[in-house]
Amino acid sequence: MRPHPVLALVAANLRRHSRDRVGLFFIVVMPFVSIIFVGMALGGGAAAARLPVGVVAQESDPVAAAVLAELRAHPDLEIKTVGGEEELRAGVRGGALAAGVVIPPGSTRFELVMTQSSGSGMAARSAVDASVGRVAGVIEATRAATSAGASPAHAAELVRRAQAASADVEVVGSDTASATPRGFAYTAPANLLLFTFINSMAVAAALVESRRIGMLPRAFTAPVRRGAVLFGEALSRFLVAAAQAVLIMVVSSLLFGVSWGEPFGVAAVVGVFALVATGAAILMGSLVRSSAQPSAIGPPLGIVLGMLGGCLWPAEAAGPTLDTIGHLFPHAWGMDALLTLSRPGTGLGDVLLEVAVLGLMAAVLLSLSLVLFSRRTRTL
Amino acid sequence: MTDTLTCANLSKSYGGVVAVRDVGFTIAPGEAYGLLGPNGAGKTTTISMLVGLLKPDTGTVVVGGADLSADPMAAKAKIGYVPQEIALYPDLTGRENLRFFCRLFGLPRKAVRARVEEVLDLVGLADRADAKLDTYSGGMKRRINIGAALLHRPELLILDEPTVGVDPQSRKSILDGLERLVADGMALLYTSHYMEEVERVCDRIAIVDHGSIVAEGTRHELVALVGGADRIELTLDGDVDTALAKLRGLGGVTEAVRTAAGSVRLIAEGGRYLLPSVISTVDGIAAVTAVEVVEPDLEATFLHLTGNTLRD
Ligand SMILES: Nc1ncnc2c1ncn2[C@@H]1O[C@H](COP(=O)(O)OP(=O)(O)O)[C@@H](O)[C@H]1O
Ligand SMILES: [Mg+2]
């Protein structure tokens, strides 16, 4: 059997990367350092702590008092009484509260305020549901409370309404639904994009070296098609980018419980983003002269693009202008897509636009960079 | 019998600069052919066109019957090319580099291991095969650089100045190795600006200058072009320019050039008998501190043909 020249190039390049200890450190260790530290700073690390749930209620209202008592008794929840609805929503949006419950006086129609994409919000919701579901106990308390003052008719009315209430707990939050999740759910995808890109740029150093020492011209003198050599070089970089992304996904879901979402959607987004990173790496490998430059230029460039794309802090914190500028570059689209996919019930169909934009960017970058690279390696 | 290499009418210009002008030659199977010329003569440019790295402006290249432009895969498979620089992965070992080239040249998977060991022995690097290339000495790098071109048993080995920057011992080992390969039947295209190397290794030599072949033949034929002339190397102390002008007018002197600050080279018919008049010619202008009369050689031929020296 004859070995394929593309495989020869890929094997040699991957072996070279595996010898580069600094490079490996940046691929294997750094992303997780970043995920953990930023993730804890953003409040996702305290998995064992009780979920903070804010409540707006008048304790004098008998129903509210009973529900509150039930919630306070829940082992997973830490109930904080909040002055008003605005404050509550702000707390949820800002991440200080996992969720919020509004109990209007004299009503059994509670409002649950949470961000749809936040894992801790989901957990809080099920806890609140359980509490409210145990409304029979609440009714008993209500009856006991009202037997002193309220008329029986009023009490019965309260019972009926309280029974219906469990079905009426509703998720409110069209205004908060798109908020960026906190903790690892945010830092894992953010660092996936950040490090896939940065490390792709850094490994372009090997590409510059191959060019500079005349390795590629020499390869072109073998009975191998020019396209095969270029494809082999591109595939080598793509595999590094893809390996980086897969490593972050696997480790973050095993260690930090990050759920990435529907596999086809995630594969499509990560795949096209890795292609974008490959194109950028080859462009870098064609443009610079010395093999020290990619590791000097790559990380700062990757960090700036990451900033604009919401990989260092949530996009909404940056404001609409920066967000618009960010969408000129791949990171913002990747971030949008991965955050969308991390919400339950979403899939490839919900990120088609992002995948298409990234695919277009990859196509432009790859064709441009390969033409340039081919030119740069033509002569000795 | 099919020639191993035939090239004809090769030309290449960079912008307005003509790097190679109408170059053509033929290499027979098992023949060692040399391109001898100073830096900038167009040797690398010519080779680049022969190995398919550079598209010639005009001309054709046929390797072992396969036309390079019509059937590049077949033509390239017959050539082993050793570039002037060390074009190997510095962060891989010698063995890994050779294995890579085996795969690139499509050697059958089963044959790779044995062939790599053979070539490692051939270039004398079996004991350092598992060290990374960036730990090799300059001479070792040169040898593995050549080894990488031998793996697929090419019909023609093309080397671009393979001894530049190499210590004398490594140079000797490289030249010995090349002679063994030629003895075993491999054809060679050797380029250098070192006359002694080309004289030693090559059966036939083309002298190139300013992009053109100015003469071609065996060493014997080329030296005969100078006729019975000798080469005289003078070291002078005094007004060298005036001395040079006077020497040019001396009967029998066909060429006179300055090779260094106080050094003058003459080509003169029956030079050894001319020495007394040479010395009296410069008398009073410069003192002759050293004289060497050299039998005609390629250096003399080069000077005779181009009015220049091989080394600057
Ligand atoms: N890529 C290039 N661009 C412009 N000029 C070149 C290029 N390559 C070679 N030359 C010119 O062509 C001439 C021949 O160069 P080269 O083939 O490298 O000579 P040699 O190998 O004999 O030293 C020189 O004058 C050199 O400056
Ligand atoms: Mg040269």
C-alpha cells in the first residue's frame, strides 16, 4: 500500500506540534485555567452552594407568607426578600440571583423571573415548582390563617385559586431571556473560541518555518500535486484547531457540567469556526517573515477579536456599538451560536445564520490564504 | 539509450534582469555533470527550472524520457533534489525526516523501514538517527539533506552547492559519497563555484557566467581551450594598478586581472618562460613578493573565457 502524501504531511506536522512543549501547554492547560478563573469570578463555580432566589411579597398576605415558608424550607434554595420587582429583575439579570419569584398580594398567580439560558435558573425553577406544587400544605396554612379573620367563602376562593396557581407559575422574562449565562456555561464556549483561534495562530509558526527553510518548495519537487501539499498543510492546522475545540468541550462537560447543546449544531458551529481559524493561521503563515512572529502577533490579535466577540466579557456589557463591530469578526457569531445552542430545545436550525456567516468567512479566508501561501512557497 | 536529462533553450528573467539565458545540456545515464560558475551565474535558477519549482520563460526539460511540463509526476519521480539550504524539519529526528520523504515520494509502506536504514548507513548517520536535527552539526545536516533525496532511488541526483559552509572533513566525506553513488550508476548534476570539487566529481562540466553556458566539455577539453598557456599568480607590493596595465601590454600575456588587493593573475602563453620579463616589467613600480606558476586549470579557463575570476 502506498502512503498518501497528504497523510505524510499531516503526520509530520502533528508530530512537530506534539514536540512543542510551550505550544502544548497553551493548548492543554491554559484554556482550563482561563475557564476556571473567569468562570468562578463570574459566579459559576459555587455548585455546592444554595441557589439564591429573590422574592417580592408582602409577608402580611397569608398566601404569600405560606409560600415563602415553603420556599425557605427547601434545602437547595436561599431565599432573599427583595424590595421591588425592578430590583428583582436586575438581580437576576446581573447574576446575583439564580431566579426570582413575585407574589402579588391577594393573588395566586406567581411570577417566576429567570434567564432561560442559565443553568442555575433552571434548577431554581424546579425547586420553586416543587414548593408551589405542595400547595395543599399551603392551603391548610391559608385556611388556618383565614379562619380567624376571613370569611369561609373567601377562604374557599383562596383554596381554589391556590390550587390553580401551580399551573399558573409562569416563566416571565422576554427581557432577560437573551442574557448571557453565568459561570462555566459562559466561559467554556467563550474560551473555546478564544483558544481555538489563538492557538491556531500560534501554530502558524511551524508553517512559517516550513516555508522559510524551504521545506515546502522541496515537497513540491516530489511527484505530488501542488494542491495535495497545500491541502496537507491546511488539514494539519485544522486538526489542531478541531482538537483544541473538542478537548475543551469534553473536559468542560465532564468536569464543570457544561452542556453544549444539540450535537449536530455544536459540531457545525465548532467545525466552521475551526475552518475560520485555519484560514487565519494560513494567512498568518503566508504573510509574516519570521517564525517568532505568529506567537507574538497571534495571541494579542486573538484577544482583541475575542473582546469584540464577547469572549472576555458578555457582549451586552460592551454596548451595541462594540457588539456591531464585533459582528464583523468570527468570534461574535460563534459566541451567539454556542450560547443559543446551550439553551435547551435549540438545535442546528436555530443557528443557521451564524453557521452560514462563519462558513462564508471561512471560505473567503481559506481561499485567500491558500492562494497567497501557494505564491509564497513557489520559489526557493 | 534515453538520456537521463535533456534541457534546451532554458531562459528566465526577473523583471529586466536575465538570470538564465538559452541554457541547454544533456546528461547521459550514470554521468556526472557539473555546472561551474560564480555566485549569481544562474545555477540555482537553472536547477529550479529542472526540478519544476520555477516555470521557465522558454525551453524544455525532459527527464528520462518524461517531459517535465507534460508529465511532471513521471519526470519528478526520477529526480532527487538537494536544495542549497537544509530543507528538513529541524524539530524532527533524522529518521523521522527520512521517513517523511519516503512517504512523500510514495514508497510502499513495507519498504520504508529498510530503505531509511540503508540511507542512514549511506550518509553515515545511523548512530545519530534518533536525535533531533537541530542538534546536528553543519556537516551532518548536509549529509542528511542529501540522504533525503536518495530514498526513492532517483535516476538523477541534482545538488545545489552541497558543500557551502562545510568543514573540510565533512566536505571530503560528501564528495566521497557522491563518487560512490556515481560508481553505482546514478547520474549527477552538481553545481558549485569550487573548481576543485567540480573537477574531482564531474565527468563533464559546463562553465556558466551571467546566465549563459560559455563552454562545455571534459576537464581536459576545457583546459585545452586556454591552449598552452600557464596561469601565473603574482603578489605585488607597490603600485598594483600601473603594474597591471604594464603587464597587459607584455607579449604573450592574454589575460591579466587583479584577484585581491595586492594579487594579480595572468594567463600567458608559455608562462613559465616569461617569468623574467614579467618581473622586469613591474620593476620600479612594484616589488614581486611571491610568484606561483600553475599548469592550466579550470580557473585559468574561466578567466580566459570570461575575463573574470570564479571567486569574488
Ligand atoms: N527571485 C529572484 N528575483 C530576482 N532576481 C533573482 C531571483 N533569483 C535569482 N535572481 C537573480 O538571478 C541571477 C542568478 O541567480 P542564481 O540562479 O541564484 O545564481 P547562482 O545560483 O549561480 O548563484 C542573479 O543575478 C540573481 O540576483
Ligand atoms: Mg545558487
